[in-house]
Amino acid sequence: MKAIHTELLEDGTMVKQCSRCKEKKLLSEFQKRASSSTGLAYVCKDCGVVVHRESRYSLKDSDFQALLESQNNGCAICGITNDEHYIKTKRSLHVDHNHKTGEVRGLLCRICNKGIGCLQDEYETVQKAADYLLKYKVT
């Protein structure tokens, strides 16, 4: 099979076809990859996220969408919608998982995911942090 390379459109725009979704997309829609013939990843950024979720968490895109819907299309903690999160970060909500078992717990925004991660996913520490914040709550 012949390698898929970039293509120059009539308007001067350079595009490349994603090897997964087969769509022709702007070069900016691909991650850089020095080892490829074009210097770009073979799959677009959107497909790359889907492949990552499937390989790391065994979470198919349909499962991700179902989980997102079950959380009212938002972060399981703060509720920011996936669309709002994407506008702010250019990324979908993060897959939160148990680091010991690998079990997927839900979808979190970047801030909530980092917050519980910094507290090492320890319930007692998270509870102490919540108690601390309540102690100094401004009403």
C-alpha cells in the first residue's frame, strides 16, 4: 500500500488524509512525528485521542460517549460540559481511572483530574481538603 502524503489544494492549503477516519484535514490537525515520511502522525488528533482511550483504558468511543451522556455531558465533579472544556483546553474531558485496578471511574475536567491526582486519589486526604475549605468558607 502506498504511503499517504500531503496534498496541496487549489487554494494553496496543505492537507493530509487520516489513515483511520480517511478524512483530508489541515496539517495542523496532526501531531508531529519525526519518524513518519511526512513528519506528521498517521492519524489526526481526533482519531489519536480515540486510539489512546481504546489502548490505554479499553474504552471504545461509543463507551466514552455513553459515559459522557450518563454524566450529563460534563465533568463528574464540577459539571463543566465537555464542549466548554474543549473550548478552554482544546481537549475532551479526561478519563479518570483507578491507578491500582485500571478501572474507569468517570470523566473529569483537567482541573478536577489534577486535583484528585495531586491528592493521590486518597479519600481521607480529599475529605480533609474539603473540611479545610469549609472551615474557611466565605459566605
